[in-house]
Amino acid sequence: DTGVSQNPRHKITKRGQNVTFRCDPISEHNRLYWYRQTLGQGPEFLTYFQNEAQLEKSRLLSDRFSAERPKGSFSTLEIQRTEQGDSAMYLCASSLGRLGNTEAFFGQGTRLTVV
Amino acid sequence: DQQVKQNSPSLSVQEGRISILNCDYTNSMFDYFLWYKKYPAEGPTFLISISSIKDKNEDGRFTVFLNKSAKHLSLHIVPSQPGDSAVYFCAASAKEYGNKLVFGAGTILRVKS
């Protein structure tokens, strides 16, 4: 296991189409986070899971966005009816989630371009 | 409401000299602070972290200093190397918030050889 893996690396889609991204976390990590980053900004929190339970969703996450983590392993982030404003880098991170803070490790990201 | 701020968009340093990157935060609930390095088209890479109960943490060429009273932290890189050229993000988290990270906007570091 070499780290957090995200697929695809790049996605170009037409406005109005649905897209789905996948994240495979580090295997022993029980926390999984999704972030979004746009040019010139730091990553912004979208949602996170403790095992299979989705514990928090940012108000940035509109109803067109849904995330799942079945069986507490990989996670998917789906965007329905994509808009040009959805164009961004989507980052997944995982951490041990023990009591006390632990570092989050990021994947390479999925670059979404909506045309 | 920007809870984590990196006020310097960019920094240029000569190879071999010290690089100092600064970060300020406003939320006193934050209890853990991290620095990430990011190259274009890649995800952030964890560099170093510090708990709020400490004021310094060192790892090789990288040292992070935390001043809780001033709500300020800094990352020192010494000596700086051309391979350190990247965007550096400061991030903060709190157990009460599920350890989700709140990031600053980043500082572009250029190390000139």
C-alpha cells in the first residue's frame, strides 16, 4: 500500500453531465476526507467519513454532490448535473483518526474541467 | 471568514539561506497545526506538524514554531534548496471539528540557485 489513490487523475465533462470520482485510502486509516481546491486557494473541506459513516458535510456541498464510503473502505464522490463552477481539483485524504490529532495524507487529486 | 491566513503570497530565497513562512489563525479551538508542500498538479504532501501543547517541533531541515498567545506559527527551512520550491500550505485542525483541516491560501516559495 503506497498511499492514497485517486481515479481518474483528470476528467473533462460537458456541463450537465454526471461525474464520479474514486478514492482508495491508506488501508489502516479509518477517516477519509474530501476537499476541493481552486486556483490560488487552499483546499476547502467538503465532507468526511469515520469508517462508513458520513459524519459531516460542508455547506459548500450542494445537493448535487453526494459521497459514499461503503464498508468503510474506498469512497466515491459524485457530482450530478455538473456546472462550470464545479471545475476544480478534488482531493481525498485519509488519517488514522485516533484520539489525538493525526496527520492526513492526500492523494494526487482529480482535476475536473467542466466545459 | 478566513480562519487561517497566510499573508505572503510568495517568497523568494537564495539557495542555502533560511526560508521563513508565516501563518496566522483566529480560532482558539484549533489544537493541531500542520504544514503541507504542494507541487503543481499533485496533492499536498505532509511536511511537519505541531500540537498546541508545544511551541517547537523540528524534523531535519524543517522547524515549526507556534506562538499560541499571538495565534501565529511559522515554518523555517534551513538551508533552503532549489527542490524546496513549491506552494506551502499552513493548516489547522481541532478534535471538536473532527480533525478536518482548515487551510490557508498558500505561499509560493522560490529558492534560487
